[in-house]
Amino acid sequence: MTGKKLLIKHAAELITCAGAAPKKGAAMADIGIISDGALVAEAGKIVWVGPTDDLPPDSEEQCEVIDATGQCVMPGFVDSHTHMVFGGYRPEEFFWRLAGTPYLEILERGGGILNTVQATRSASLAELKDLAARRLENMLAMGVTTVEGKSGYGLDLDTELRQLAVMDELNREQPVEIVPTFLGAHAVPPDYKGRTDDYVDYMIKEVLPAVVRQGVAEFCDVFCEQGVFSLAQSRRLLAAAKNMGLQAKLHADEIVSLGGAELAAELNACSADHLLQASDAGIAALSQVRTVATVLPMTAFCLRESYARARVMIDQGAAVALATDYNPGSCFSHSMPLVAALAAIQLNMKPAEIVTALTINGAAAVNRADRIGSLEIGKQADVVILGYPSHLYLVYHAGMNIVDKVIKHGRLIWNKSGRKQHGKEQ
Ligand code: NIG
Ligand code: FE
């Protein structure tokens, strides 16, 4: 898979993001920039990082060499929150919302997530897989080397397992690593309407054990929200999942301030996501624990809601990650450039904090900070090369994809500037 050695040299900026744990608070601004940097990868791993001048003399022997003069080299992006396996689309809803119908009201009427559930239930594994594969290619072109993906558009045993099977198969067939999350508690399906506790029982007794038996999920997530799953129901499901070996994630305080952030901290969840309405106490609780606060600014943008208070979270010492929330409803976009722009312009995050949030903290949000998310000896050689000399361009070239090359496991798998001249490299 990995072939010969790879050497990248003369990077205007090589950003290491060094660390093996979530970076909290002020540490998020520390991204370890090496100017005129170089990196050597062998057998899929990083074996050397430093200034180009310090490269050992025989470094170029038997190496594929990339000259990154005028370019910024950084860890591959980790999109740690997506719902990328689904059937159907919901374009009308976007405009209903803009015209004033609330997101939760559309769901309550049997639309929203439940609309996608119908379309996903009637799609075959091959259809879902084909759609997801194309989405992954587009993500890769934006520098995403690892992506988390959730089930949650089945809400029954067969379809939940089918969504997870899609990710399992794609993990073996294409280069972007997929981290699978079981989100059976994404909405209450029509046959359980008014019987949410019974639905949680069904998840705990039948669906979760099957998911765990098949080994197709690492995390269990819940849409903990007013009128969807309460704090008590979320706590019960996540505790059961933990007993079965799955780590916790939470859709927390997205629409209503319910105490989801506090619950995530109480459970020591791997991440608490959304947090648009997280309370002061919730933010304070997150800053005391290892739980990553995953902020999804494109969702607030698309829902025309106020943004999560990422600046307060960082200033209080929390670890913030940024992700897309790509899904067919609240945020039909996997644009990393838009995430970066919104993070700077609307969340008041500094460029260096944004880099941390998209790399090492994204890795921590999927429990992989020991393997990916930074450019350090021993880590997986997942690297992005930008078409510009500094990370500042991620925000400054607003909404534009400036990724030039993507390297996964030490192998060049996307090459924009090489496309015309070296089409075969793709
Ligand atoms: O993260 N809010 C819950 N889940 C998704 C939206 C899913 C959908 O609308 O299809 C979210 O926003
Ligand atoms: Fe989500």
C-alpha cells in the first residue's frame, strides 16, 4: 500500500500541530510552525520532520520527492462529525426554514430527519455506498483524510446496520479513513411516536447489541434535544453503549439549552457536538474534562441560528474541534473552507486555533490523537499541502478550496496542480 519513501521539502511553512491529546484553551494557538520545513515518510508513517537544511545527506535516495516551495504543509484534516451515508435530499426544507418554519417543527410533522429515514430505508446498500463513495472523493479533494460518519437514518435494525455496513466496506475500498458512529437515537420513528422510552429500550436490547456483535461502530451518539431524546434517555442509552464497549458522543444543546454539555462532561464523552445553546455552566464543565467541544459553524449558518460560543470555550480552557456536520437537512455542505471562514469571522477563532481544531483536536474527537492529527515521528503520514505559503490563506482566501495535494499513509492520492501534467498520478 505504501510503496517507497516520500520526502517533502522546502515547505514555506510546515505545521506540526504536535501533540497526542486534545489541545485545550491557550494551547490551541500553539501549532509548531517550521519554516522551510521538510518531512520524510516511510511505510505509511512519518520518520523525520524538521528544517530542510537539517535533512540527513542521503535523504533523497529512493524517495519520491515533492518540492513544496511556496506552499504550506500541514496534517490532513479530520472531519469529526458528519452524517455522510443517506438517501434522498431535502432542498424544500431549507427554504421553509428561511421562511420561518423551525427545524424541530418540520421534524415534529414527520419531515426533516424522518423524511431522510424513508429515503434511506428504501435505498439498497449498493445505492447508499455509491453515493457515499462520491461524497468521500469530494471530501478528499478538500483535504479530509479522516472522516467520522454516523448512522441514524434507519431507526430500525436493518437500515442502521446497512448504513454502518456501507462505511465498513468503504473503509476497505477507498483511502479516506471512516470512523463509524451508531446514531440509532437520532429521531423517534413513526411507529414509536409518543413512546420514546420504548424506542430507547428497543435500541438497547436489540439494535445496539447487533451493532456491537458486528463490530461496525466505535461510538454511540444521541440527538439529545427538546422533544427528541431527553437528558435521562440519552444518559441511559449512552451508559448501555459504554457497557457494550462504545464510547459516547452527544448532539448537545443544538437548538434548545437542555444541559447536553453538562451531560457530556458528566459522562466523560469523547465529544460534545453543536453546543449552539450551551450554558455557562455547560462550557465551564467541558473545560474541566477531556471531552472535545465540537463546533459546527456551517449548521448555525444554514439554520440561521446564533453561533456556538467557541471563543468563550477556548478562553475558559476547553478543547475545541471544528467539523462540517455534513447531512441532507441542517447542513448540506462538507466545505472545509467555509468552516474555516466562519470560524474566523463568526466565532472569532484565531487562524492557528482553527488549524488545531481541524487537525489534532478533530483527531481527539474521534479518539485518534495518538495516531493522526499532527506531523510527528511515528504518526501516520496523512498530510495536506496547500497551494499557498501559509495557513492564513485557509481563511483569507474565503470559501475557496486551496488544497493542492493530499497524502494518505505516505502516498500521494490527490494532486491538483499535477492533474494536467501528471494525470496518471491520481
Ligand atoms: O447534526 N440535529 C440532528 N442531526 C443533524 C441533522 C440531521 C438532519 O437534519 O438530517 C445535525 O444537525
Ligand atoms: Fe450532526
